[in-house]
Amino acid sequence: MIKQLVKNTLSFAAGTLGWSMVRRGNKKLIILMYHRVLPENDPRYQREEPGMVVSDKTFAMHMQTLHDEKVPVMTVSDWLAQPEITRAPLTVAITFDDGWLDNYEFAFPVLKQFGFRSTLYVVTDFLGKPAPFWPNKVLQLLLAEGAQPTDDWGPLLRLIDKRISLPLSRDEAARVIDHLKRHSDHEIYNALAAIPAKQDSPVEMISTEQLLDAKAAMGVEVGSHTRRHYRLKEGLSETLLQEEIVEAQQILQEMTGAPVTTFCFPNGDFSEQAFDIVKAHYSAAVTTMRGINEDGSLNPHKLLRIGVHNDISDTPMKFKAKLSNFF
Ligand SMILES: [Zn+2]
């Protein structure tokens, strides 16, 4: 009870005082990071980790709040292309990571209504696919009713490296996923590729046609988020880095017939080598480092963002507190 009261008071202070402070001083760019936008009663909402999703209602409220507060909304590229002198004291950019179909279904129509542009960071190999990220796939395998490992599971079981008896509980499966993170994404995807996919998984990623429609008719800028969402940590070969960073850009440019100039680091990870390749091929890149970008001190290839999900932003006051980066 008291805890809730303190929390509400802090949120109120951040949402009023913090919000008025953030609008003073150096010119600032707040980049919001969204993943999925879904109605709460959609089965996809229920299947997703809470930190990955905002409801369609919450998202619309966020946009209404930006509109009411008269904050200009533009893409990172447009903001960077503006001469410093003409920039507003505070600007917001809206970004979506991964290329989820639900962004096209539930977020872009709202943005269009407000006349706000946004950027969708797409994983090119995943376009038009069922939820393709390895944790989703591993979860599906481990939690499936009546699942029994076959010989095809050999490579995956070697990576898991301990005895498991199926089906696992959610907690046990989460521990296996944590354990798997010691291995590279490449190894995990290779192990999963040996296991035949179930045919009935619904498509959850945006398709090429939808992406082109979003770009042409909904003011969406297409950005690159690699080919396979590999975390660009130390130890990835030069070939893999080229595929993830440079090929992904070429694929998107051919697909859209337009330059693709911004990049998003999967999971926010990058080695020095990966960073240099990104810098050589893109004019800007966003990270998962939290913060507000200020004129004069920002690095266009290490842009800070503020992650938003439903629990922490479901009232205008909480949303403004989040924008002010107080918590
Ligand atoms: Zn991502």
C-alpha cells in the first residue's frame, strides 16, 4: 500500500517536474523503443514476455500524449539531417525492433492518423515467417504437449548439455534458455535447423508486401536489424559480420529501391569490429543503452533509446515519467 503510494508520488513528480525539465537546456532527441503492439485479448499478447509488448490502447494513448504535448515526432534520419539551428528543443522518434506483423496491424494505422513517421528495424531473413527467434522456438519445443526428443534433437541436446525430461515447466524451460545463451546464436540456430519445424505455426513477422505498403502509405522508414538477428559480439567471423550488417542492407535496398541508412544492434550488443563495419555503411545506429540524446554530445552510431512496455507506461503520467528518463 505505502509502496504503491511512494511509487505513484515518484511517478507524478517525474511525469510533471521531470517532463518540464527535459524540455529545457540542450536540444534533445528521445528515441522510443517498441517491440510488439497487440490487443490484450490477442493470444499473441498472452504468449509474449511482458517486457516486449504494449497494448494497442496504451500505444494510442502514447501517441495522443505526444500530440497533446505538441512534441514534434520525426525519424532519427530526419532529425540528424536537420541543421542544429532549426531543431526543436525536444523531438521524439518512434522505433520498432524486429519487424513484427502486429506493428503493421495495430501501430502503423494509429501513427498514420496522427501523421507521425516511425522506423521499423527489420530482420531480413525473418520477413513473413512465424515467430522466428530462437528462444520462441526452443520454448515451443520444450513446452509442447507430448513432445519427445528424436534423433534430430541431437545437436540441440548437446548444446543444452544436461538431462531434461519433457515437457518442462515454464520456469525450467526459461532456465534452459538462459543456459543456451552461453552459445552463439549461429550455433543455436544451426542446432534448431536440424529439427523439422511444425507446419501449423502462424506467421508473426511482417511480409515484404506489407513492408512496402507501410513504407509507401504509412510513413514508415525501413531500417536494418541484420539478416538473422545475431548478437554482434566478439568472436563472430568477418563473413558473418558482413552478412549480418552489409548484406542485410543490400537486401533491403533492393527490396525497397531506396537507400537504407539506419541500423539497430540486436540485443544492443556490438564488438569493436562490428561497430566499425556499421559505421562504414550506415549514417546512424541505435542501441539498447538507455538515455536521451543531446545536441553536442551524441554519437550518431551509438544512439540511446528509452524502452517502453505496457506495465511501466499505461497512464499518460507514467509515460511522461518514462520519457523524462527518471526511472
Ligand atoms: Zn531485436
